[in-house]
Amino acid sequence: MDIQEATSILSALAQGSRLEAFRLLVSHEPEGLPAGEIARALDIPQNTSSSHLSILVNAGLARSARNGRSITYRADLDRFRELTVFLLKDCCSGRSELCEPLMLELASCCDAATARCN
């Protein structure tokens, strides 16, 4: 990933409804959500939701699949991982003790027994 890709992804997330939509999709992995359910959950018109989802798809943060007359959206967690690694790759200039609180907080969101995030 380079600066331009990271900027594009961050720009897609730099809007409240899109950030909410992405977080909603993450919370519904791996099944995803139909477009109509996303619009209802965010309490926004379906055409507005569709525009936001299109931006997330174009940024590589979401994928869509047609199921009959419905479109189901899923978060692209691999792409989000790439962004996160890009942002943290040179974390604290190699001083692991400075990054430790961040790593502990990330690890604490997941239940080791089930490997599922809270």
C-alpha cells in the first residue's frame, strides 16, 4: 500500500454514514448484510446508503454480491488490515514498549477461546 491508496481509503471513511456503514459491515462478518438492512440500520434513505456503499466498494473496503433482487455487502477485512498495517508499520520507531498499549487494546477486543472479536 502507498500513500495514495491509504489516502483514498481514509477519505472513504472520513464521512459519518460511511464510517457507520463500514463498522456495521465489520460487525456482520462473515455473512454481510443486504443493502436495505444497512439503510434501515443507519436510518438513511436507500439511495443515499447505496451511494455510500459504492464509495466503500470503490475504496476496496467492502464487496458486494447480488442474491436475486438483493445486493449483500461485506466488509473487506483484508483491505482494512492492509491499511492498519500501513499506518502502524513504523509504529514508535521500533520501540515496542510504546506500541504495547495499542496491541493490548486490540488483543483485548477478541476472545481467545473463540477467536471472535467483541
